[in-house]
Amino acid sequence: MDKGLYGRRDRLIQEKRHDTYHERRKLPEPTMCSACGAVFIEGRWAWWEPAVNAHAIVCPACQRIKDNFHAGYLEIRGRFFGIHREEITNLIRNLEEQEKKHTPWKGSWLSQGKRTAPS
């Protein structure tokens, strides 16, 4: 069966990941975030005690928060949410705390029921 000159044409083309907050260069180790105190060591941000000679920068997560540029939004609504609002909010907060222990840059910006329009 002849597939033509260029093969299959039904594949999805994957874009390169574009993240303006991704560091384009390797950070010197150790580096500490001057805003939240996270330390960049062994190629990732973690909650460690900073070294005395650590370089200071603002980590990508703190820069994102400062710029008010969220990585995503979660909208929960409906009758079920209305009935179980407090329970769902507590589950989200607990998950946020667990994630912050392992990966400091992850977390949520809970608006506590306030509607915020993306800017």
C-alpha cells in the first residue's frame, strides 16, 4: 500500500513546551529564593536549609505569583459543590500542603469563593 511521498498525515504535531518562567541557563548551586526560601540544588527546587554561600534569586514560582500569572484555573460549581463546599475546600488545602512539602513551587491560589477573571 502506497502511503504517498510524506507518509502519514493524521498525526498530531507536538509543540515544544513554552514556559516563560523556565530558566534558560543552569543556575549555580546552591541558589536560594529570596522570597520563599526554597533552595535550588541538584537540578531542582526543594525545601532545604540554604548554604551560607548560596546565590540569591527569585524562583520561578514566586515570580509567577508576583506577576499574578497563574499556571491554571480550577472551577468547581454545581449543587454537589454547594452542599460539600467546606469538605472540598479542606481536601484541596490538605493536598496543597502535602505538595508544598515535596515540591515548593506547586500550590494553589484558593480564591475562597471569590470569582476572579483572568487578566
